[in-house]
Amino acid sequence: MWMCAARPRVRRETDLLDPVNLVQKVHAIVLAGGSAYGLDAASGVMRYLEEQKIGFNTGAAKVPIVPAAILYDLNVVARTFGGFRYGLPRRGFSVVRRAG
């Protein structure tokens, strides 16, 4: 069994999880690998939520709030799977769509 003990070094919007901030809820949380490329998975999740009209109402638009924490695992991916594959926004979109 493989376990990753790395701490997330690449983050996005995680400060919004602090209860003192304006946003009172998040619409999804993304935990992924792929180093900085993993942030693209959160973009796919945001796109899906936007299509569903889910998000924080700013008055001008509904903006999905999707904090993300990404682990650096490119060395493991390269060693295990023979390289890194792009297309994470598409994968993020399809995963959240299947989750409903």
C-alpha cells in the first residue's frame, strides 16, 4: 500500500474556510495530487457548479467557492504511471457531475 505523507503546499481559497471571513459556506472542497497542475481539477469543479447556478451571490454573478489543497506527488506519478497526464479540469468536472 502506498501512502503520501506530504503536506499540501499548493492551495487555493483555503483561507475562506476561516469562519471570520465573509463567505459563510463553501460549495465544494478539492483534495488532489498533481502539484500545481492539480489546481486545474478545482477549475473543473467550479465550471460544473457554475453551470448548475451554484455559488456565492455577488450581485453580478454566482461564484462557486471551491477551496483546494494539492499534494506534490509528480515524482510518484511519474514513477508509478510513467508520467503526468493533463486534462484535470475535465476530470474535476466529470467527478463532481457523477457525484451529483
